[in-house]
Amino acid sequence: MPESAMNWPPIRKPPGTLRVAPNLGDYATAVASFSWDDARRELLGDPPGNINIAYLAVDRHVAAGRGDRIAIRWLGRKGERRNLTYQDLKLASDSFANVLRDLEVGPGDTVFALSERVPELYIAAIGTLKNRSVFCPLFPAFGPEPIHQRMSIGCGKLLVTTPMLYKRKVAQIRASLPDLQHVILIGEIGDLIEEAHGFDSVISIASDQFTIPETAPEDLALLHFTSGTTGKPKGAMHVHDAVVAHYITGKTALDFHESDIFWCTADPGWVTGTSYGIISPLTHGLTMVVDQADFDAARWYRILQDERVTVWYTAPTAIRMLMKAGPGLPRGFDLSALRFAGSVGEPLNPEGVAWGAEVLGLPIHDNWWQTETGGIMIANYAAMDIRPGSMGKPLPGIEAAVVRHEDDAVTVIEAPGEEGELALRAGWPSMFRGYLGEEERYRKCFSGEWYLTGDLARVDEDGYFWFVGRADDVIKSAGHLIGPFEVESAIMEHPAVAEVGVIGKPDPVAGEIVKAFVALKPGFEPGEDLRLDILGFARKRLGTAVAPKEIVFTEDLPRTRSGKIMRRLLKARELGLPEGDLSTLEGPA
Ligand code: ATP
Ligand code: MG
């Protein structure tokens, strides 16, 4: 167990104290009895219906008489609201699928989306999947270069975007995207009529009845680019069968119940915003909140309050920003509807877990997965006692292990507490089926039956998994292997620290020394006294071998669009090395 986590007592959940009976109660029994075939049967019925993601997410509910339920509660940036029922979503996505068919965009062709979170984005996603085309959502804040890079790799045939984004970012690269045949623009298209179709006009003339063709489990459905935290983003390909994992992990890891109001704060441009911001909640027939606006602490507390959100899924970066906004703000809001809060994307410091317990009245439940895994793999599920700083346990159906990997052999490390690479036994439905255009890189992720994640972890004697760091970020200092997460978590506990990123800086004696980049909370000024105070604080918690030797203050840390600290960039800047692919770096596009 990381030393810093030892300071944090487990958060217990005595049976019967949860507000809703948890879907995953007795872990050992659920793991022993789980089979993917059963999960598939539960979702598809017996005999099985169409495996098409859009059918299972939307049309299935309408066919079962649940068409009047609200699927999307959309909140516009300026206070506008729009509700879309499952029936609305069915008809509009049928129309969109017919538009694709009329434009000769067929099965296997890639449809890109570059849009803010507006209802049309969700309609396009569902319609694309109905047509068995491949959906690839991009962050609307991307600049022309990252858009071009991804659309070239993905051979995008059609793009759904807005007139403003088109003019600013796409018009200039369109000539060098030979595969791009059609652009559909959401909103007033004005003088772009020669170059593009209007979303409303094509939808209004298309039929709103579309028969979803029989879809094979292995038909491609989604293309998601990784966050680019460690290098050039990879295009992970996912198939329709992934929906079985989206569905079952929504049930087990996020404890979805049909009556939930669910809010996933991620943009669909990041895999979380599609797997859990579109597909998983809809397969459960929930109502999901979609907020067009970007992060704003007061707005977010107001949404949790006013929409009576019951299940909330967010990321450590957002939690850190809420923490930074201070404890006074949430006191003005009634957050009592919330019964489960989850987090993904980066390690969640124990500090963040505890913040949830204090401010929301619920600890934050960390879970772990990747673009490549398509869905949650390791989680703190609702009924589980939380050990702050741990990412939880593998979900039923997922076999995870800490392994040593040499040449072509993988050895599972049985001893509790020993570090190694986190590996998953290949074969779950939402496992990626390739990196588009990078066959060799894909093959290198596997050894025998194991998928190697590139993350380092350890397992404690009770089967809790602890994230150590990405293999690329681990620091080797004077014979110690140091995970940046452990160091960052300890520094985060200092009252002045809002955020911290830690790297290994080459050193002639120690190999590497630990260096920390610290951003302060409002009200604290950088200075020598504070620097020494944080150094002393870290030493006390971590010991001199692991504590940073150097600390510098910074206004802000470089982050990906999905909110992850880019340690590789801190390191490249420190060493004056090339900065590498910056296409996902947050900042002005
Ligand atoms: P790239 O692969 O392009 O470098 P990325 O790995 O950040 O980018 P994602 O697929 O979005 O792209 O992120 C998955 C990674 O995020 C994981 O491999 C892990 O390093 C980190 N991660 C996600 N959830 C957690 C978590 N709960 N705890 C610790 N790390 C996490
Ligand atoms: Mg990755």
C-alpha cells in the first residue's frame, strides 16, 4: 500500500446503509457466477435481438413502451433547456440514419463529429450507429491540426459540425481531406450552403422510419483516439459487441437503476463521454443530464441540486477544481439527491475521496479503465468499503493481475504489495480490436492471453488494486522505483496545494531525482518559506528517499483536453527536449 494512503482510514459501508439496494452486493458470488454470455442474454433477450448499440440504447425502450421517458435533459449554456424522450431520440436518429444512407455513407464508413454538447451531437451518434457506420467524436476545442490528423487516420467520409467550427477550423483543411465527402452543419448555415448541408433541413426531409439492419457483434462501431498523455494519440477501434460491457459495467460499477438521473461530465470527445455519456446510461433507460457549458464550480453545484442528479460520474481534474473553489460554495446548495459519485481518468488522491465524503456526503468512488478497454475494468463499486487511494477491485467478468513481462513471457506476481504491470486477461466485449493504421503497436499490447495496459500497479492482501503510475512516468531514484501518484497524493494533502505533477529529473548520482511542480490554492503566494514547508511536509510523509528533492511553483500544469496532467511535457520542458505531439494539450485552439 502506498505509504501516503496509510494515513487514510477505510470508508466503511455497513450492509443496509445504502439508499438503494446495490446491483453488486456480494462480490465473491458475483465474480464466481458471472459469464459474458449471461450478460449478453440479459441485455439482448432470449432469443437474442439485434446487437446494434443504437437499437439497445434507444429503440428497444420505445418498442417496450418506454418511449415517453426522458432520455436527455439538455442544459444550454445560456439557461436554455430541451428534453428529448426516448421516442424523440428514436425518430430523430432514424432520420439521421436515413440521411447517411441517402448520402451513400455506408456501413464501415467513418462519421466524425466536431461539436459542442448539443442534442444534435447525440442524435448523430445514435443515427450513425443505426446505419452501422463508425462514429468518431472529437473535442470541439481541437485546433485544425489535431482535427486533420485524426480525420486523415480515420478516413472520415462525413463530418457533423457547426458553421462556426467549420469556418474556424475545417474550411482551411478540407482540401487536404480527400475522403471527406459531406459536411453537415448544426444551426444556421448561411453562406455555407455551397459547401455543406444544414442539419435541420436534411433531417426534416428524411424519413423518420429506419429499419436497423441486422448487425454483427464484430461490426465496427466506434473510433476513439486516446488522450495523448504519454505520446501521439492512438485510434482505438471498438465493435458493437462492446455494448454488452457498457451495459453491465453501468450496472455493476456505477450502480445504474432505471429511475436514476445520471450526469457524466465528460465530453464525448473523450471515450468516457461516449461509453458513459451516451451508451451505457441509455441502455439502462435512464435520464441523463447533458450540459453544454464548460466547467464552472457554481454552475456544477447548481446542476447537481436543480436536476436532482442521483448518480454522478466525473474526473479528478474536476474534483480538484471544485476543491480549489473552496468548501464555502457547496454549502449553499442542496445536494441531497445524490447517492453515488464516481471518478475516472487519473488517479484520485485520497484527499479527493475524503472531499466527497465531506462536501457531498458521499465518498468519491474511483474507477480505472482506458480508451482501449472501452469500459470500466476496476472499480470501487457502491457497496464496497473504500480504501482511499485504491482504484478498487476488478469487476465481475474481468480478470486483472499485476505481472512481470520479460521477452514474450508474462508471469503473474502473486505476492501482495509487489509492483508490476497491470494486465487484463484478453477477451471482454469492449476490448479494442486494433489501433487504426498501427497493427504492430496493437500487437505489442498483448502477450499470450494478456493485454498489457502500460500502467503499473500493486494488489494488497485483500485484492484491492493500487495505481502506481504509468510505466513511462515511474521514477528510478537511487535504487528505488517511485510512482508519481504516491508522491503527488502526499503533497496534495498540504493545505496550500491545489495541484501537483511529479517527474524524474536525470541526476548523475541518483539516476533520477524526484521533482515536483506545484500549483497553489487561491490565497497562497509562492515563496521560499512555503517551498521549504511543503518540502518538509512531503519528507515527513514519504521519507527522504521518496520525497521530492526539488519543488517549483507553477501557475498551472499542462493538461490534456480530458483533464490529465501531462508529465511527459513537464519533463520535456525541464530537459529542453522536443515536446512531441501536443494535439491534445488544453489551451487556446
Ligand atoms: P495515451 O494512451 O494517448 O497516452 P491516455 O492513456 O491518458 O493517453 P486514456 O485512454 O484516456 O488515454 O486514459 C487511460 C489511462 O488513464 C490509464 O491507462 C491510466 O494511466 C489513467 N487512468 C484512468 N483512470 C485511472 C484511475 N482511476 N487511476 C489511475 N489512473 C487512471
Ligand atoms: Mg493510454
